[in-house]
Amino acid sequence: MRALFLLLFATFAIDAAVAPREGWKQVADLMVNGDWECAPSIAIGAGGRPVSLTAGGSFTAAVQGGTTLRFTGDFSVAAEIESSVTANTSVISLVSRAASGPEFWRGLKRIDMGVSGNSVITYYWMGDVSNSTPRSFAFPGGRPTGPVRLELARVGSELVFYANGREAGRYTDPGLFSSGTLNWGIGAAPNTTTTLTSMIAAAPEANNDVALFDPFSQKAPRTGTGLRDLASARGFYFGAATDTNELLQGSLLPTIGREFNMLVAGNAMKFDTTHPAPGRYNFCRGDQLLRFAETNHMRMRGHVLLWHNQIPSWVTNGTYTQAEATALMKEHIETVVGHYKGRLGWWDVVNEAVSDAAPHALRSTFWLDKAGQNYIDDAFRFAHAADPDAKLFYNDYNGEGMGGKANAIYTMVQGMVARGVPIHGVGLQAHFQGSGAPTQQQMSDNIKRLGQLGLEVHVTELDVRLQSPTTPEKLEAQATVYRNVMAACRANANCTAVLTWGVTDAISWIDSFFPGYADGLMFDRQYQPKPAYTATVQEVTQMPLRPQILDGGAIIHAGLEGNVSPGSLADLYGARMATSTFTAPSGVLPTELGGVKVTVNGTAVPLYYVSPGMIILQIPYETKLGTAQVKVVTGGVPSLAVPMKVKEAAPFILTYGANRGIVQNSDYSLNSAENCARAGSFLIVYMMGSGPLDGAVATGAPVPLDRVYSQTLPTKARLGGKEAPVLFAGMTPDLWGLMQVNVTVPEGVSGDVELRVDVGEEQSNRPVVCVAP
Ligand code: XIL
């Protein structure tokens, strides 16, 4: 009894480090969704816990430029912190408005709450004077040693401060949170450490106006007729480079989301950003961009692993043996590629390694000089080992046509292919001047010869800068260069993507890097399409239509979500995916049906039904968990691949009508509003997305009769909010991927009630089922 009590108590203490107070609810877990990596001065410690430490003056840093809390009415932020020195000051910091200029305080609206000695301290800035207003209270009951729970709540017109669950004090809100939004951070006094172990946002039960806002999870409005839509229908990628600070400007976001089906990070994945200190990595900005890309069904290229620019001085100032430089390179590549494994389809592994001047030898760079002649081969091998599914590119400029540098690049990659180095493509940067770009023929010839080596080509950084002032004639000449690039690409099947280096002339590297030049992109400074856009659209439109899986069109069978599990059926929605309608005969499903194949991570999968607009397939039991790539190949012509999330289980209760579960009552009749189940009877629930089975079933084969008792992961059901005991959870014999779960209808529920069946850790959808009164 005593042992059990202690055990329960211990578990409780860990789970409930910070919980909302009585009558309040948690609206966000800021430890998990806090974007903590985006506060550059806060390190991420063991177990992903943000740590603030100072060697010198006292220091507070808040997460900026990412997820924020938005609210009206009452809300609170509660946290648990550990402080390295009990006698010293540790704080949580809430910033509701950033400073507006070089002085840290002007415009700043911020409040810090923390502990100092035996006091709960608060101090706030309102943006008009540099000094903060301090207010402190005795720590209720005296400050204990060990972690401290702090909560700052806005309640009506007051700010209320709690420490370890008890009110420490309150005062009138000076108007700190009038912006309706806040960022969070932590701080430490000199020579101390503050570690955050838990942080949540909470609100009174009745207040539904408190929520996280992630600017990078916004869905951009689509027209269906943007460049991206034209490209996707033709199995082609048209992309753009951007950065998080650009997307945050807001005006760029709709244009990017509407026009491009591919994205590349202008800077966010370069060495200096991802690897700012020895052994320390930061993926904040790259992760944010990828979040935006995935939310908007864009694929992302990785740029760039090794380059001579934008490497931090801790790298270039170090002294290395060749083995040490190679080890550094290996660690960097493994960590960065590994971080994005399965999510980035392509990587620029090495950038600009070939000299501009004849004889175009390898450029003297940190990597060549320290890691030696084999550094390029090595880099590709390291990257391939870290993500075997990513296509690896060598990327360079001034090698687009057939000149000496292009020849040197060709010879170099030819050697790599001959040596069996895992290289899959060449990126042609294509930073052109209005006059002086290579001809369409030259570019086409170069793309063709690379294709003969078995390599793909991406035009990776297209822009066509114009000598100022820009005139209508120059814009027409620029459109011709865009047209030539597109035509050269269109003429060669191995040219699979074109990306511009930016979106709008309002935000471009050209203005600062090429004085006297400007306006190289397809959209002008008012985000209006230029002649270059029109020319590009005309060229893309002339590419042949191909089978296409619509964005978000790979989902669990009969469901809505892109989560599937091994063995379950999945649906593809698309266009031109088959010439007609075909259904598989009973028995083992074929992997080719009506001239259609579907591949999941390159493997042809069993097909149940194909038609031009919809396909039903089975996810192989062998599919590894994580992001899988699905592709339709119709009469030998492939679509673009779309990503799909493969989870251990993806429970989805089949539905009919307006969200009614496909559920049989005990007499095997379909449950409906007119045919309700009785309490105490059992229901048979039909679902997709079972977990792994304890008796193996061959992919494509119907579930054998003797496998009816195959159990899956622990399965729990709830009906009308009450537990519905599970009598059986397994597969339906003679069908593919159909799970059935028998549950007992609990007492005390009636009418149309919500049904939910969770398998393992995964929650199901929540259709309704009728229970008789
Ligand atoms: C540029 C970025 O656009 C700038 O913001 C940054 O200051 C410097 O780098 N070739 C490349 C790109 O491969 O990474 C470069 O991007 C442009 C030239």
C-alpha cells in the first residue's frame, strides 16, 4: 500500500510539473511548441530543456520571429524553472511588444517574473523609459530549495502572481498586454543558470480566445491556376528561395503559396546558421521554412552543405589535420542531413567548388585546403549515408551553357559517376545578366550531356538582373532569357525543376550584391507579375500533362488525413491517373492494374481500384515509419511524388452520411439514427489504420480466416465520453486492411454520441453512433 502510494505520487509529480489552476485549462505546451531554438542566446539542454546561462551581466532572451501566443481576456503563463544558485535571480520573461529602435527599451513592453532569494520578483517595461518598474513579494511560505513553479495571470484589470501554486501578490495591469500577443523567454543572473523544465499557456475554461499562432503553419490561399498548379499537372517543380524573415513580412506569403510548388532556403540551412558553434546545431529557421512548405504542400530542397562562404569563423580559424577536417565535414553533413531525413527531397551537397578562371581547377577553399582533393566525393558519400532517399546535387554558377567552366563541371561529375560516388544531379544556378546569358541551345546541350551521364538537372537560382534604370525593353529582354531557360529545360526530360532566387524584386540579393543592377525576378516591387512571369507560364503550359496526385490527395482510405499505417488501405485523389476504371479481382491484389502502378518509397504496391481521379492501394506492411513518398506511374509516365506520413497506427473509423460511424449493432444491422444500439449490447466498429498485427499477413493478400483473432496494439474505446470495454480488436477476414473492433455499449449514454477508438498512442476520428435511451 505504502509502496503503491509513493509510486503514484512520484508519477504525478513528473507529469504535473505545471498544471492549470482550478477552473482554467491548458491551451498550449510552450515547451513543445515554443520554438525555443529561435532564441539564439538560449541553449537547448538535456531532454530538450531550454537553458539560459550567463557568464557576465544578467541576461534575458525571448523567442522572437516564430510562434506567439494570441489572446483576448484572461490568460496565464505558468512555468517551472530550476535555478543553479538558490540565492540568485532566475526569471521567466514575457514580451508583448518588441523594442522599436536601437535602444533596448524604447517601445518595449515586457515583464519578467522570477525568484531572487526569498522573494518573488517582478519588473516590467512599458516602452517609455529605460528603467523597469520593480515590484516584489515574499515567496509564499518561504522559498524552498529545488524547482520553483511560477505563474503570471492576467485576470480582469489585474496581474496576479503565483509561486508554487499560491498567490504571492497582485497589482493593476499597467496595460502590458494591450498588443494581444506575446513571446516567451527565460533569464539568469550573472554566473548562474536557469533551466526551464515546463511552460504552459492557460486560460479560464470559458475563454476560447487564447491560442498559439504559428506564422509558418499558415495556409496560403490558392487560386488553382498559379504557376505551381500548371507545373504540378505536368510533373514539374517550379520553386523559389526565401527566408523566414521574408515570410514574416506577410506580403510575400500569399505569392509564394500561390505560385510555387518547391521552396529552398536562401540562407537558413547554410553552415553558419545550422552549426554556429562546435558541436552546437540550430535548426530553428530551417524547421520553420519546412513547416511552411509542408503546410502548403511544397517540396523543399536543402541548400547547402559545403561552401566556401557563410562558414563561421570558429571553423575557418581552427587548425586541423586532414583527418580532423574530414571528421568535421562528416559530423556536419550527418547531423544536418540526418535532421531533415525523409523530409527534404534534394540536397546541394557542394556549392561553387570549381574556379572561374581557366583551367577551372578546384577552387582553393577551406574544404579543399584542409580536407583535401577527395572532399567532394567524401561529402556526397556522407550525405548519402545520412539520407539514402535524398537526391544529391553539385551546384555552381557560370556553368549553364557550354563554356570552359561548364566543361570542367561536366568532367568533374563524369568522374564522380565513374567512381560510383552517389551524385544524382547538377544544379545550374543561372544568376544571369539581362544581356550575356547563354543561348537556349547552349543550355539545352549542356543539360542533355549531363542527362547522358544519368544526372538530373535543376536550374537552382534563376534571376536575370537588369542594369538600372529598368525599362520596358529590358523587361522584355529579361522575359526572353526566362523563356530560353524554360525552353532548354523543357527540351530535356532530365531537367526536373527550376527555382528563382527570390520571388519579388522588392526582396532580392541583387540590390546589395550587384550595385547598379536590380529587378531580376518574375514579380515586381508591387508583387505584380512581369513579362518574365508570362513567358515562364507560356513555356510551362507547353509541357505535356502527366498523371497527378493532388496536393494533400494521399490519405487513409475513406478518410481525410494524410496519416496512414502499414497494411492499411490508402486513397489517392488526382487527375489523369488511369485511362479508365479498373477493380482488382478477388484474391491477392496486383501491383499493376489497368496499366497503373503506384510506388511507395520506390516499391510498387498492391492496387484495389484505379480510375482517372481516384486510386485505392494498400500500404505495404514493410513500409518504414516516417515520411513516405507516393508516386503514380500511368502507362510508364510518372507523376510527381507526394509525401504521406506513415505511423505505427492511424486509426480511422469508417463513416457514412454526415459523420456517422460504419458500425454494426449486435444483430449485424447498420447502426443509424433510426437503428440505435442498446446499452449493454456490443457494437462492431469498422476501421482503417490498425497497428502491427501479432500474426503476419502478406502484403496484398486478403486477411486469412484463421487470422481473425490477430491482435493489434492496445486498443481503447470511448462512447459518449465513457469507456466502452473492448471485447476484440483485430482484422476482418477475407479483406485487405480492414480492422474491426467489438466494444460494449456502456450504461448511461444515449442519443447520438461520439465514438472514439484509440490504437496504441494514436487517436481516431470521432464519428457519431446512436444509443437508444
Ligand atoms: C546568397 C543569399 O541570397 C544572400 O542573402 C546571402 O547574403 C549570400 O548568399 N549562390 C548561392 C547562394 O549558392 O547561396 C547565394 O545566396 C547566392 C549565390
